[in-house]
Amino acid sequence: MEVRDSRVTSYSGQYDAYVYKVNKEIEDGERELASERTKLPSAVVKPAKVAARPVQKNDRAMRKELKTLEQSIAQGDEQKRALNAQMMTSTNATEALRLHNEIAALTEQLTEAEERWCALQEELEGGI
């Protein structure tokens, strides 16, 4: 049994089956969030471009930040995969909980980095 977000979920099977199902739910949930972020609601209309703004020195800084964010996102994804693999093989409940909490914190950091990347990308594309 698992208590999460004021809800109780009952899983059948051994601990390995539980860990597999939880990881599957995490992966499925992230995919849904990622697809929702890429879709714009039909009510949202981008304003027409009036004129391209001149290239600013700030663009260079934004592109540098984009590159740094891309690297940190890639590293975070790799860390997350490694933690998930460790959690799948862990037989100690305390260790599995610690790994789960690390994965949750890492997921939050990745989400923030991805949102910042999207914002920078839109800002740069708006100037083209």
C-alpha cells in the first residue's frame, strides 16, 4: 500500500512489482506533462510579428544560457535514469524511499530548467 497526496493506493505483488509500477506511473505522468507543455490551447493566439528587433548583445547571453541549460538538462536526465535503475534493484524500503525523494527533487529541477529553456527559446525566436 502507498499513501500519496492524501490517497491510498493498493498494489498487488512483491516489492519489485510495486517499484516497477511506481516507475511506470512516473514515466507515464512525465510524458503527459511534456505533451501538455508542447500543446498550445486553441484559445491562445500568438501575436503577429510587426518588425524584427535588432540583434542585441543580450542575445549572446541568452544563447549561452540556453546551451548551459541544455547541458544541465542532459546531465539531469542521465542522473534520473541512474537513480531509477538503482531504485528498481533496491530491496531496502528506506533506500528506495530515499531514491524516490531524490528522483522527485531532480524531476522538479528538470521541469524548472525546461521551462526556463522554453522561455529563452521563445524570447530569441521572437526577435528573429
